Amino acid sequence: MLKVSDNITLSWLGHASFKLKAGEKIIYIDPWKVKKDEADLILITHSHFDHLSPDDVRRIQKKETVIVTTRDSASKLKGDIRIVKPGDKITVDDIEIETIPAYNIGKSYHPKTNGWVGFVVGLGGLKIYHAGDTDKIPEMKKLNVDIALLPIGGTYTMTAEEAAEIANEFKPKSVVPMHWGAIVGSKADAERFSKFFTGETHILQPEN
């Protein structure tokens, strides 16, 4: 667990799955293989099984839970769903959410035309960016965030070196490497990222 501020904590649940606790608010991003809980807000970047798991969503969903996701993912879920596309800005309660494109360049796993996203979450004056499944894309250069959760496993996403290169351009204060340890990538990739990134790297242990 990473203590982000006095009342915000960030837990990596393995792969691309995270839990943010901000005061009494509980936020999940791409919940996969999670334990039973009660989420106030669930963010889902795209419809691949390791990011959109309807069973996991049901495990943490309550009647009042708001789900923010793309149109193709929304079709597989029920409840209070807010559909987004790249470039959108919405507010849920006092949580500001901005969507950033997430796609591959030169690979077919995550086409730009699918309209899949990463999220910038504004909490307590801080901005936390979950990149989703993406390569090093030009849209990232405009980011102004405090913490970035970046895929570094390669194959389906950026490699450690590519992630460090783009992070060094948009300069978050700290990065949590993700998308390693399950389907692709290893701790060695996360450690390699930390050698190339000039800011602070937090290599977390999965808490699920």
C-alpha cells in the first residue's frame, strides 16, 4: 500500500487492478480477481477480460456504485453506468475524472479506433493517472499528474524502457509500474523501469 496523502491510500491488487481509498470513498480501477468489498466508484479502461470482469464488478458493486467505462464494456454490466470516450471530463460526487486515449502503435491488441481509455482521477488536490493498456503515445506528453500507474510488461503494452522514456517527458512525481506478474512481465521489468525513470518509482506488492 502506498500512502498518497494524509487521507488517500493506493493499493495494487495485481496486474492492472488498483484500489484507492480517499477518506470514506472507495474507488476501484480495472478490478480483476478482487476480494468482496463495497466500492463507491469503479473505473474500467476497456473490455479485455483482465480489465473488465463482470464477476469481479458484482463482487464489489453495491446499489449506489457508479461505474465509469467505455461503451463496449458498459454493454456487459448493469447498474449506474456512465459511458465515456477519450477526451471526456466528468465528475462523480466530488471526484473529477478525465479520460485519456489508450492504444497500441504498430500492434493490433488495442486499436485507437476502439476508443479505449486511461483515467486521470482528481482526489484531494492530487491527480492520479491510470494509463490502461497502451503504448507510448503522444497524448501522454500533455499530462500533468502527480502519480502515474503505467504498464511496463511489454507485448500488449509499453516495455519498461518505453514507459520510462515517456514518463521522463511528462514528469509525474512518482510512478507505480503495473501490468506485470500475471499475464506478461515480471518484477525485473518493474526494476528496470526504475533505473531509467528519473522520478520516484514505487514497486508495490499485490495485496489481493
